[in-house]
Amino acid sequence: MINENPDAPPMAAGPSAPPPTLEYVFSLRGMIDSPQEQGEIDGKRKRFIPVNSGIVYGPRLTGKGLGGGGDWQAIGSDGRTDVWARYQIQASDGTVIGVVNSGVRTATPEVTRKLTEGEDVDPSLYYFRTTPRFEVIAGPHDWLNRHVFIARGIRKPDHVVIDFYMVL
């Protein structure tokens, strides 16, 4: 039976199309400096973590991370950390790609404490996901401007690893 009223919701429950899939495209291992603490503002601990270099590797992109970027964090007492990072990577062909990457990291207050003190923590103990956007000129890396991405982060004492996935 077809619903004849175009203003009525569809009769079938569930999605109208198959769910999107993910394709792993590359990873970034970014070397970080010591955090610069700003203090508590609006009930959250604010800090900046400089990202000074890195390596980019994967099936769709290789190159290096450039210095001058960083990660701004707002850490709540509930274990939620809002992250906003901005940095640049340089593809192996010399193309410079801007990255704006925002997301959340959630963990128990104890795991959050260990992460902020620079301890090595098993990544299965926290949730660290972001939604990166890329800024790149027309050319061989323009596919970065034409897709949606999600990423998973892993925080280590002296570096961060971000695995980037294209949503298909």
C-alpha cells in the first residue's frame, strides 16, 4: 500500500538508503610539545598543545606534518574533552594541505587525568573521534575537498596518531 499523502511521513521504518561505509585513507603521527596551560575558564581546564612535526602515511596520502600547528583543548571534570586542532601537512609531491580537525575525547576522570599528565594509556579506555576538514588547492589532492571524513585519535606521551577515514 502506497501512502498517497505527500505530507505524511514514509510508512517504512528505517533508513531510505544503505548506511555509508568508511575507507581508510591515511594516518598522521604528529610529534607534540609540552602543553601550555591556560587555567580554568567557564568551568573547563583550557590548554594548548603545539604540534611541531610529523609523518603522513597510508594508501591515499603520504608526506609529512609541518610545524606551527596545535591542538586546543577544553577539559571538563566529567571526562569530556573538546578538541579543536589546526595544522598543515605536506604531501610527498610538495602540496601543502590545511587541516581543521574538531571533535571529542571522552574517558573516565581517572583516564583523563593520566592522559593530561602524559601517561601512556590503552586507547580502548577512551573515545577520541574527530571530523576533519581539509583545505587544498585544485589538483591531485582535491578529493580531500570533495568528501566527508571522520578520524580516530590515539594519544601517546610524546605524539598523537590520527587515522583518517573517508565516508563513502
